Amino acid sequence: MAELAIEARSVERMFDETAGVRGVDIDVEQGEVHALVGLNGAGKSTLMRLLLGMLRPRSGSVRILGRSIAETDWGSVGHLVEYPLAYGELTVRRNLELGARLHRIPARRIPAVVENIVRDFALEPSVNRPSRKLSLGNRQRLGLASALQHDPRVIVLDEPTNALDPNGVILLRERLLASVARGAGVLVSSHHLDEVARIANRISVLNHGRIIGSLDPKGIDIERSFFELVHDDDGARVSAPGSGECAA
């Protein structure tokens, strides 16, 4: 059996009584898109930071491609969590070249790799512009391009369609599906249920820092199913003795 792209067990990190992630189990198989959905404040970004080693869990474990966080080959991982990072004074091309070097792409391959990802995200008109002069949508495209250009085996994207126009959403969708076809495991968070349903093999629902259930990507009324899950969980949590709020 192939090792999991991501395997997290009983991951917990609380910031106070109401904010954080509580005892989450989640995994991502190679060659699949696993979507993580939840309301604002559900804990999606916190969980992704824990999975990527940006935060340390107070308890539980995370493994990426069979390795602990301390032993992970980060050249096999591509991620974009919350905000795209780029050097504002450098051009799109130069930012991508530096990203390629950081991901250990051989120098002789970098020009072709950069050209390919610029084409995939339709960044040609902006390739020689400083990133600080980009629109929000093109800045997001640059962040995604940098995260994906080295063909990572594990991809973690937090709300990747933020600021993207419809064409940008389609370009991202095509790139992710191509990555999955090559065997990558993808974890993507979103509040756009219709969009994740187009590409997801599985959808997990996070609420108040806990996984509370799953949705069928091929379901007829996925939005209604989502809100029913959240409503029922909120009701059960409020009525439980000693219950507390949890959001991050």
C-alpha cells in the first residue's frame, strides 16, 4: 500500500479555551484531492499550519510521505497558506526563479520550469513587472505558481481561489488535476463548496476546531448538507455539559 501524502493523528493545538484545533485525524492519499471546508474561524488555517510544521502541536503527530515533520523533504512539498509571499521589488520572473532555486530545481532546468508555470497561470503580461505592482489576483497567481512549479508530491493550499477571477480559478483547477494525475496528494481548504466539489475526491468538514463529518462531492445539494452538519454540531456542542466554544 502506498504511503500517505499526509497523515495526522490526534493533532491538537489550543490557544485558549475557544481557539485552536482539537484532536484532529486527517489524511491525504497520493493521487487525490482532499478538500477541507468550514465557516470562517473553524480552524482551517491553523490546521494547515500544524500539518506544515509552521506551528507545533501540543499533542498528536503529523507525517508527510511517511516521514515526521522533522525528517520531511520539503522539496517534495508545495504550499500556500493565507497570503502569497513575494519580494515586492523583484519581477514575477525573478521571484519564480528564486522559488525554483529554493526548491532545489537544477539551474539548467529553471528557465524552462519558469516559462511553463508562467504559461500555466497566464502570467506572461506581468512576467517582467515588480510583484508589488501586481493586482491582487495576479499576486495570488504568482503565489500559486511558486508553490506548484517544482511539481511537488504533496500540495497544501489554503483558500487558493481568493482574489482569483473565473479564468484564474479554471487555470488553478487544471493545474491541480494535472498534479493529481501525476500522483500528487492535495489538501485544499475553501469556503467555495461548488468549486471544491468539482475537483475533490473527499470533503471533510471542520467546525470549532474538530472534524465533524464529510460531504459527498457528487451530492445533489452539497451546500445544504454542509450547513446541516454545522448546525447539528453547534446544537450538540451547546447542549453538552461543560461545552466550550472553539474557533481559530
